[in-house]
Amino acid sequence: MKKFFKRLLKLFLVLLVLGGIAAAAYKPVMKYWEDRNRPEWRQAEVTHGDIISVRNATGQVRPIRSVEVGCVVSGPILGDIANFNDQVEKGDLLAEIDPRRYEAAEKSGRARLKIAEAEIKRVEAMLQQATNDEDRALALQAKNKDFISDAELDKLKYSRISLEAQLEVANASIEQAKASLDDAQANLYYTRIIAPEAGTIIDRKIEPGQSLAASFQTPQLFIVAPDMEKEMHIHAAIDETDIGLVRAAKDRELPVQFTVDAYPDDLFEGTIKEIRFSSTSMQNVVTYPVIVSAANPDLKLLPGMTASISFRVDERKDVIKIPNAALRFYPEAEYVRQEDRKLLEGARESEDDEDGASDLILSAEEKAEARRKRKQRHVWVLDGELLRAISVEMGLIDNRFTELVSGELKEGQKLVTRMERK
């Protein structure tokens, strides 16, 4: 019996010691466990500076104008012709069509004109003779009616009238011969393909010795681009959701920046020259053509290049800037102060409404109100071990920061942007 009690006493003492050890180790163990499971908060500072909002698009580099040079006469090309990239002045010879048949036509036209002129002289002489005969007959009849009968007088009269008509025909033949000669001379002139204005030949459609047939349509021979070294245009298609911002940027004369793949390290700058109203719809997406003008003194911008464009649509100077990552952060409720947890529930309901509500069932007023509410957000700061919400109103947004319109934030204040578990 005594042995039993001794064993029981020893067991009790052992349990008591183990309990004491466990009690002594509980707090350190729990502290270690809490430290191990405590999240690590990534933070970013509220800063001060400028915000520039842009809208990106792609466009194609084109000359300010492309002058198509064609021909209106047919025939083989003679000799050398202007080449790609040649700089030409107004009136320079670009190519020449074999002129022999047109020279022959011009000579034939001159001959027909001389024949018509000779015919006029012949008819005029005959008319003068007929007029003189009629005048003499009238004089004789005035002296004595029996000298010339009325039939003879009528014959002389109508002979004169007939020759007057022949003279009119001869005059018309003169005009016809002149028109024919003008046409032959014009065709002969068109055998020389002349540069209509100064510029650079950016395309050539013909080769030496090639024969042209201009019977049905005017063949295109060259494309001349004037003033490429002074100015180039970039044609971009802007979505209808952004065209209002781009129009406002044009009115404020905000700059446009772009790059091209040929010179990835060079940043080019231009201005919005024109916004055209001719919309294009493709797969229910409506876009409008926007023309950007840029200087090209080094001729780095070549026709057909693809440009990556950033339209500066708005800017703010010297404002408080919120990191966009802080506005995208939504914490878990267990790490938020009790009084701020209802904000998370409201945010989830708002997200559910945005996902579930269709714009088709919202009125225009409701849509506008929804857009205004999207400007109201919350950011999160550390308040001891938990997170505290701060209400903010957003303004202009760029790719990294958002303008603070109102809210209790100061420059240098740290905002939570992400939670990481150890």
C-alpha cells in the first residue's frame, strides 16, 4: 500500500514538473507562433510631384502628301528614268515616252491647219468675185431693167450667199484644225513625264523599256513625297472612348511622343494636327483617324514605319500622388480594425454590383453617378497590429500614381500595398 502511494506521489510530482515546464514555455511558444504567422506588409510612400495622363495607340508614318505621277499617252519608255529616293525639283524630267508617233501627229495637224487656211483664201476670193458680179449686175439693172433679167440676178445673188456659207464652213474647219493641232501638241508634251513639284520619289512603278497602255486608265508611274525632311504625318486610329480626351489635348496643344522600331532609343515628339470625323467601325469598335505632325530633319521617319504613340491628354502640377498599388490593395477582414471591416463588406458588394449589373439596364444618370462613385476609394495604413482605412477621392491617373483630390494623406506617409506571409 505504501509502495502504491509512493508511486502515485512520484507520478504526481512528475506531472507537476511537466505542467510547470509547459506553463513556463507557453508564452514564448505562443509569441514565436504569432511572430511566425504575422503577415509582412509591403508599403509605399505618398509622394509629391507631377502626374501626366496618356493614351497609347499605334500609327503609321506617312508623308504629308503623296503626289501620284501618271501618264495619259501610250508607248514605250525611252532611256534612263528617275530612280527610288531621287530628290527632284518641280519641272524635272522623270521619264520619256517614245514621241515619234506623236511628233507625226503634230506635223499632220499643222498640215491640216495650212490646208484649212488655204481653203479660206480660195473661198474668200470666189466670194469676192461673186460679190463683184452681183454689184455690176445690180448697177446695170439700175440703168436699164432690160439689160439683166431677174433670173440672172437671182443666180448671182444666191451664188454669193452659197460662197458666204462656204466661208463659214472654212472658218469652222480652221477651228477644227487648230483644235486637232492643240490635241497633237498636248499628246506630244505628255510624252515627257515631268515632276509636278519638288520632293522625294518614294515609289516607282515602271522600268526602262516598259511599254505603257493608257487607253482605259491612267497608269501610275511615280509617287513623289514633298517636304519629307520638313514634316511627316503619323496616322493613328483612336478609340471613341478616348477621342474626347484627345480633342481636349489638341485644344490645349499638349505634345505627343512616339517611338519607331527602327530607332528604339530615340524619342520623337509631335503635335496633334487634325482629328477627322470619318469614323471606322470594326467588330463594334469605333475609331477616329488622328493625324500627328512631326519634324523629320534627319529623315529618320520613313513612309510605312509603325509608330508607338503616347498622347498626353492631361497633366497636374505639384500634387499629392498616391501609389496605384495602394489603391488596388484589399486586405482580409481579420487584419482590419473592427470599425473598418464594414468597408470591406461594402467594397465586395460594390464589386458584385459592378460585375452583375449590365449597362443596358442603367439610365444615363445612373451610369454617371456610378462613374463618380468610382473616384471614392480607401487606402490602408498600419495602426498597431491592424490596418486602418483612410477615405480618399481620386483625380488624374498615370501608370504609377493617382492624384489625391481630397483625403487625410500627407507626403511621405506610408500606405500598404501588399500582404506577404512568412
